[in-house]
Amino acid sequence: MHPAQTSQPVPMLDLKRQYRPLHQELLEALDHVLETQQFILGEPVAAFERAAARQLGVAHAQGCSSGTDALWLALAAAGIGPGMAVITTPFSFFASVSAILRAGATALLADIDPGTFNLNPATVEALLNKPQDTPVRAILPVHLFGQCADWTSFARLGKDHGLKLIEDAAQAWGAEWQGVKAGALGDAAAFSFYPTKNLSAAGDAGMVATNSGEVDERARMLRQHGMRRRYYHDEIGWNTRMDGFQGAILQVKLKYIDGWNQLRRTVAKRYHALFHAAGLVEAGPYPSHGVVLPHEVVGSRHAWHQFVIRTPRRDALHDFLAERKIGSQIYYPIPIHLQEALKGLGYREGSFPEAERAAHEVLALPIFPELREDEQQTVVAAIAEFLS
Ligand SMILES: Cc1ncc(COP(=O)(O)O)c(C=O)c1O
């Protein structure tokens, strides 16, 4: 039998390794919620919001029920709605676009930078310089895979064109752009605490962050059916509150997230060393036969939510790794503009060549704080075998 076929399995993510050392502390936090019976919002969520805002360096944070709802809340609280267009990326999780549509606004897409997979400011600027049927009022860059979008350029575009900047920071807890944390860069930001995220809840949860007192006040009102006073509805909001259990769990994990993100950096660095030692690395942005590695943009701090390589025979490599029980994931196989549900946006194949090419070449490898060096060696050895 081939040596790689007898090698150890490597999980894409193993949350049990994070849970075991926190077991007692998490149980005590959950017990406190049960003792106080504060199941929705209340002190467990308020305490998490204060600690989270402090850690991000923002004035306000509002816990809510998912990252998807956080995006909708951030947009709606920033005053985005019908008759306004928002520019975002076609290469992200679906919610980056569907939240714009849920807010009643028009979604306009612009192509990505092939080196970072993030929304390209140059394609956004080209769109802003063309007449649009619906006036553009905001840009929604996504800090994809934990790497901040080029905020220097987006801040300039926002200022020049009088636009709101909404961050999709769902994948970017702990990322920084020139010393400022993701979540503190724009007018409002949305985080997801979906269990696979760097900072994760025990179920669905999300959060809006903002430096604006007005956005904060509106987000709090909109997450509770548009109520400022109980049973007096000023606007049509929605029920998108955070559960007390999630607030309690997140408050515990917040104490450890910087250390976990530091370990993710170590894992990313080790992948770089292992791939270079194996002679598999090609200069980017496009691969021809080997592997193009992700890099940290100068002046920024990558949160290494995902470690995404580019490789030309991606699907075959994905299958090869799966046969050896080595985890890998394709984020994302179909760009958002080619999704069945969004045909109505009017885009087609060829509309965004960089996003479409990335969708054929990207492969996320296992990365999490507790991933061991021997497991990484197994991953890289299997890829070397596939490419040999
Ligand atoms: C970039 C991005 N935006 C939005 C979301 C939505 O977050 P949630 O799954 O918590 O609704 C996610 C997470 O899946 C995401 O990765």
C-alpha cells in the first residue's frame, strides 16, 4: 500500500481540542445563566458586548443572533435601504450579498484582487465612475479568510464619493489594518460567531461593532422589532437578539482569542516553511503546476481564519486528500453572481473573471490553533505526492 494511504487522518477543524481545557469554565458560565435565568440579551450579553468593544477598540457593540443578521443590522442601522445601491464582492459567503438585498437595497458587484481574494478597490472605483440606475451609498468589503480588505483605498473612496463603509468582518476577529482592528475601520462592522469562526459560539451568534452612537442606538432598536420602548414600535425591525448562553460562552472565549490567533500565525508560518522545504511553491497570483500560498499584506495583520492555497488541479487534489482522510474545503465553489438565487442581479459567466478563476483554484487546508506540526507535515507530504 502507498505510504500516504496509511498516514494519520487530519481533521479540517477539531473544536473538541479547544473545548477540553475550557470545559469547567464554560460549564460555570452556563450555570450562571441558568441561575440568573437571563436567556435573551440581559447581563451575560451586555458584559460580552462591553468586553468585545474594548478588545476591538470601538465605542459600541451589539450582540445578535448570527453573522447574517449582523450584516443586515449594520446596513439598516447605518441607514441603507430601498433606493440605494451597495457595492460588494462576488467572492464571499452568500450572506455578504443576500444581507444587502434583505435590507431592501440594490447589490452591485465588482471583481476581486487575485492576490488576496478581496474586493479590488480599482474595480470598485471604475464602477463608481460609471453612471448607475440606483445611487451608490455604501461599499461592503469582506475581510475574506481573515485578511483585511485594502482599507486605505476604501477609506479614500468612501470619503471622495460620500459613501458609508460597512465591514463584513465575519471571518476576521483579530485582524488589523495599519494597527486598527477589523471591526473598528468602517462606519459599522458585522461579525459572525458561527462555530467554525476564530471566535466561536455554541450555535449561531453575531455582533455589530461601531464607533457611531447613532448606529449603536439604531441597531439596538432594530434587533428588537424596532422598539425603543417596550411594545412601542418606531420602525419595522426584526427579532435578532443574542441568547444569554452565547453571550456567556463568548465572554469566556474572548479571554483566549488573542492567544489562539497567535497560534494560528504559528500554524500559517509552519505551512510556509513546509511548502518551501518541499519545493512546491510558485509565485502568485496564478498557479501553473504547483501551489500559490496565501500571504499577509504588508502593514496588516492576518487573522488566518483560513489558509487558502491556489492550485490548478484543485478538484483532483481535494478528492486525493479526502481519500487519505485529510480535511480540505472549497471556499467558494461558485461565485455569488452565478448562484441560482441571484440570477436576477443580471450578471453572467465572464462578468467577474478573477472571482470565477479563484472559484476553480482555491483550496482551504486545515488551520486551527491546536493543529500539530506532525499533522501539517502529513498535509504537505500528501500534496507533494499528488503533485509529483
Ligand atoms: C464572509 C461571511 N459573511 C457572513 C457570514 C454569515 O455569518 P453566519 O453564518 O453567522 O450567519 C459568514 C459566515 O458564515 C461569512 O463567512
